[in-house]
Amino acid sequence: MAQVIAAKTRPTSAPWKRRNSRNILLVTLASVLPAAVAAAVTVLLGLDGAIGLLVLFVPLQLIASVGIGGYLFKKRGRQDAALIVFTVFFTVLVAVLLSSVLVAVFEAGLRMMRWSFISQNATYISPTTSLDYGGLGHAVLGSILVVGFTTLVTVPLGIGVAIYLTESRASGRNFIRSLIQSMSGLPSVVSGLFIYSAMIVTHWSGQSGITGSLALMPLMLPTVARVCEEALRLVPTDLRSAALGLGAPNYRMFLQVVLPAAKSGIVTAVLLGVARIIGETAPLLLTVNPSAGTNLNIFAGQIETLPTYLFGNLSLSTDYSVQRAWGAALIVLFLVLIIFTLTRAIGGNKQLKTPKKRK
Amino acid sequence: MTQLITPQAHLRSEDINVWFGERHVLSDVNLTFPENQVTALIGPSGCGKSTFIRTLNRMHELIPGAGLSGAVLLDGQDIYGDGVNPVDVRIKIGMVFQKPNPFPTMSIKENILSGLKLSGRKVTNADELVETSLRRASIWNEVKDRLNEPAISLSGGQQQRLCIARSLAMEPQVLLMDEPCSALDPGSTRRIEETIEEISESMTIVIVTHNMQQAQRVSQQTAFFLAEDGNPGTVVEFGATEDVFNRPIDPRTNDYVNGHFG
Ligand SMILES: Nc1ncnc2c1ncn2[C@@H]1O[C@H](COP(=O)(O)OP(=O)(O)OP(=O)(O)O)[C@@H](O)[C@H]1O
Ligand SMILES: [Mg+2]
């Protein structure tokens, strides 16, 4: 006879949390009271907000949480409470800082958003021309060209360095690795100065998109190389052994087994590299000659990029040009967003398709 | 020490010595693996069984700091000889590892075909090859409806049998197996043992195992490895499985196969 087991209602979802109304009340009090007290005291005494936050709220919250945590769970509760207070506080702090930057850019930038701003260039536009005329289309194109060319050259180079560092047993690896590491500490203006003094001052080449690209390469290379190296290193030795054990030559093992396994890491490396250089201003100021018109030839002539457009308008410091600079900042953010989404969609984590239904 | 040298020796190791850096871990290993026979390598942990089996298809040299002296003869030809390409050696002498290692980015079917593709050979009638390989590893019935699913969606035991199937698809002359059943349940172990028995009709097999019953069930000859306090590992006894387990010559072998060690 089949036995019917009566369904039980779950008394508490998690017995280890010791949930009952008194404990819930205590925890709620510990979470709300310090904030309330700190806010009230700050307002009543007319204290500075930062003082209220750091001198009143954080210690109060710490005392309350540790007290209640210790009361409910003894030593473990005290330690947990302290850790939670600190992590939540710093997480919120960083989130607030970051989002305030974003809010500022969006707030000021969105006012500039109109089709003409994106589609037009800046010929015949003076710092006092109405915001309805002129735009940064030429700078968007220039940025895409300069950053694109840099990426085209640097990504294969960076991947090559990563392969050398992970796949070969050459004795020069440690030297190259420290070289790459110190390169990532290179101030971007130095990179610009180097190209400026090596190529432009010596009249090898005028300022053009290419000189800008060259100045960006040393900045992008270490990022790509190091993240790629990490991605390749994460591929388990087991897989390499499996491939070699099946009679694969090294290059096939690498191309057919290691590379696919490291693919999403390599895509990340490229993205981080692009993100590293897309807003770089200092090297471009030295190596690129901004123009108001559109120039699609990166090998010669003046060319505008987003960072130089932004910087140029900012230094004109009229109301209108500062507005335009904010607009450019927002466009840079959007551009990064678009590049990230596109690359993720094209080359991201390709999962093997699981058939939807099996009969 | 019994020596077993048959005229139709398929694979032979001659005076194999192995070093890791300055450390001597294997000393003078002379073993003969006759054609279409199963040889079991037994011995306590750390005595050099995996190291030895890796010297047999030149996987050993991939470890940084590895050193070797001696020769391994396949059909009388030294696989470490001048001008021998390790890649060709590994195609002829396949290997199944202790831990299942299917390629995670490939489907079950692609895993089976990966050996051919990785060694740069053309795949003709792929479906047939996939089916026969999977059947020989007795996993066909479990996966025939999901050949295009990722290989890592299989259970550990299924993955191991998939790896065996992957090696079988290469049709090696010799198959080296390093504790292929160490992560498997009795059922899968039994099936792999049946597989070994079946495939030994067409290839020479060397298997490392910690399971005395398994060694007795699947192998015709057995080699007992031992590394005594700080000394490099060496073969203490080598002979027909029957003799090694029932009439061992060396008392240390007797202790080990009867579980009296340490
Ligand atoms: N990559 C390596 N580098 C340095 N020493 C190693 C390396 N691999 C193995 N050894 C050493 O060689 C000796 C033999 O190891 P091996 O893996 O062959 O043992 P084993 O007999 O297979 O043991 P187990 O039964 O536990 O698998 C051990 O002392 C080990 O420390
Ligand atoms: Mg081992």
C-alpha cells in the first residue's frame, strides 16, 4: 500500500539563522538604529556630512552589529558582523563614487545628445556657435581609426608575447615578463613624448593618426599580453597532455585545444586593452594634430580623436565648449559599451548548443 | 627476478633510468611487452609507475627537468632514436590518463574525432568511426542520442570511457593506461575491464593499477615496482601474472600482493 506522507510546512527556511521574531527585531534594530541616530545627531548639531558618516555612523554601526551578532551567535557572530559592516560599507562607498561619476557624465552629456552632434564635424564651429550646430562625428571616426589600428597591431603582438611566455621553455621568459610588467607602469605621457621626440621632432613624420597609434601601442601591449598570459596559463595541463598524447604536434595542440579553451579570456584581454587606450589623452595631445574636419586617412594629415576633442573643448572653457566636452565624455562611454557588447557577442563564451528536446 | 623475453616482443624497455632534476627516480627498468598481451604494473604510490609508463610514449620528456637514459624499442626500433618524431610515436602508442580529460570545448563526437584531426589526418566516414570507437569502449548505448552535447556533460566514469574511445579511434598499436579505473564505480570498472580484454585482441596493453584483483583479472603478465627508502624505483619482480601473485619469488612481492606492506 502506498503510504501518503503529509506535507509539512517549513517552519523556518534556514534553522542556522535562528529566525524568530525577537531575533529579527534585534537584527533590524541593529541595522536601522545606528543610521537613524547618526543622521539625527548630524542634523541637530549641524555637523559636516563626512564627519557624521565616518565619526558617528561607522563606529555606531560597528558597535551595534558586533553587539547583536555576539549576543546571538557568540564569537562567530562578532567576527561575521565586523566583516559584514566593513565589506558593505566599502562596497557602497565605491559604488557611490563610481555612480556619481556616471551620473555627472550622463546628466551633463545627455543635454548635448542630438543627431547633429553625432553626425556633423566641427568645421566653421567656434566656441560660441549654438550647440545645435557642429558635432564630434569626425572625432568618433578618428578615434575608431586610431584605436582600431592600434588594436590591429597590438593584439597579435600581445598574444604572441603571451604564447611565448606560456608555451615556450625559452630562458628569456622571465626577462620579457618583467619587461612587460614594467611597461604597464609606463606613464602614458612618456609614451607620447617618446614618439614625439623620436619621430616628430626629428622630422621623420608629421603628426598623424599613425604617430598617435604608435604612442598608444606601448600602453595597450602590456594589458593584452598579461591578461592573455593569464588566460593561457589557466588552461589545464591535463588538456595539453591529452592532446599531445593523441599525437598532436605542438602547434595543433595550441590551435585546436588551448586556444579554444582560452578564448573568452583572450577576448577579455582585447577588451581591457581597448578600454585602456580609448580615453588616453596625453599621448595623443603630443602626437596627433587635431582638426575640425573629417579625415579618414590615418597615415597623413590632421586628425581629431575623442579625447583630443574633449580636451580641446574643455580648454576653450566657454559655456558651450564645456557642454560639448561633456557630450564627448558620454560618447566615449557609449563607444566603450558598444565595443564591449559587440565583442562579447562575436567572440565571447561560446557554449556548445544542447539540443532542446530529446525524444 | 624472472625475465620474460619472448621472440615476438612488441615493445621493450632497455635499462631505462629516469631523473627529475638531480633526483634519480627509476633505475634500470627492463621490461618486455609481447604483442596482444596485457601487462599490469603494480607497486606502492610514488615508486615510479606513472613515470615509467610516460617514458613509453615520450610523454615524459614534456616535464621540465626530466632526464632519461636507456632505450624503448617498438618492433625493434628505438623510439628515442635519432630522427624519430615523438608525434609519430604517440600516434602509434596511445595513452589513457588517470584523470578523465575530455576536451571541454568539444562535443562527444568531436572528442572522438579529435585525435585524427589533431594528428592532421583526414577523417573519412566519421559517423562509423565514432560509433565503432564508442561501442568498443562500451559507452555507445549511453551516449548515442547525445553525440553533439558537450563532453563535460558526462559523468566521470562516462568521461573516462569516452577518453578510452578517443584513444581507440586512433587505432594505436600499443595502449598505455595509467590507473584508468581509479575514479570509477565497480560497474564502470567492470565494463572497462571487458573493454581491455576485447581490445587486447588487436593491441598491446600496459596498465597501471592499484587494484590487485584487477591486475589478476585483466593481465597476462605483471611487473612489481618498488622504491625503497630514498632509492630510485626499480622492478622487483616481473613474470606471468599467475606466478607473481601465487608463487612470488621475492618476499617483498609476496608482502605487497598479500597486503602486508607498511
Ligand atoms: N613532474 C615531476 N617533477 C619532479 N618529480 C616528480 C614528477 N613527477 C613525479 N615525480 C617523482 O617521481 C617519483 C615517481 O612518481 P610517479 O608519479 O611515477 O609515481 P607512481 O608510481 O605513479 O605513484 P602513484 O601510484 O601514486 O600514481 C615520485 O617520487 C615523485 O615525487
Ligand atoms: Mg601514478
